[in-house]
Amino acid sequence: MADRHLEQAVLVAAIVVMIGLSLWLQVNFLQPKLHQNTPTVSHEPDYYMHKFTATGRDTNGIAYVLVGKNLKHFPDNSSTPGSLLEDLRLDQYDQNNLVRTTSSDSGWIYEDGTKILLQGNVQVTQGATDTAVGSVTSTDRMTIKLR
């Protein structure tokens, strides 16, 4: 009878040791290690431009010209990398003819260049055409899809 209890105690101890060893192996060897040379995210601009001009083109020629006082590019600004713009003017063209001028105090152009968000004293001036009169529109915030 004593031998039977001794066998059971040895068996339970062996199982406990095996469970402990497997947990130790998982914690120490199966956890992914962080790379030591991982760059830190700083959320700081990686470059600045002063008095900049950017031109967008399509198959018909110039699609738009963006002019501004300052540009700060943020490569890792959370989920929307892009550029912060100050005191900007956007001239949009249709077949190389100026059709619309938009200005604002500040803006944000997304990294892929498809949209620009304008904020603060946004003013849109549209020239007159053969079929429509010219117009001026003012707002505090506006999003424009660029071609």
C-alpha cells in the first residue's frame, strides 16, 4: 500500500514538473522578441517647405496648382500620414483653363494625394462660363477630391 502511494506521488510530481517545464519553455522561447533596432515613432514632421508650389497633372494637362506659405510633412501621423498646409491657394483647371480658385488659412493633404481638407476662411471663386455665371462661396471647412 505504501508503494502504491509512493508511485502516485512520484507520478503527480513528474506531471507537475512537466507542466512547469512546458510553461517555462513557452514563456522564454516561444514569445516573439522585439527587434532592438526598431525606429521610434515620434509624430514629428520629417521635412518642411516654405513658399511651396505643387502641380498635379492628368492626361489633359495641368489638373491643379497648389501654392502655400508652409508645408510640414508627417510620415507617421497615426492612421493618416500627410502634410499640414498653411495659407494656401488651390487653382483647379479643366483642359488647361482655370475654372476654380480655392483659398484657406490651413489644410491637410493626404499622403496619397487624393483629397485635401481645407479649414479656416475657405473661399471658393468660380469663373463665369458661357453657360453659367461666376460665383464666390465661403465656408469654414471643406474637403476637395483631387484628380
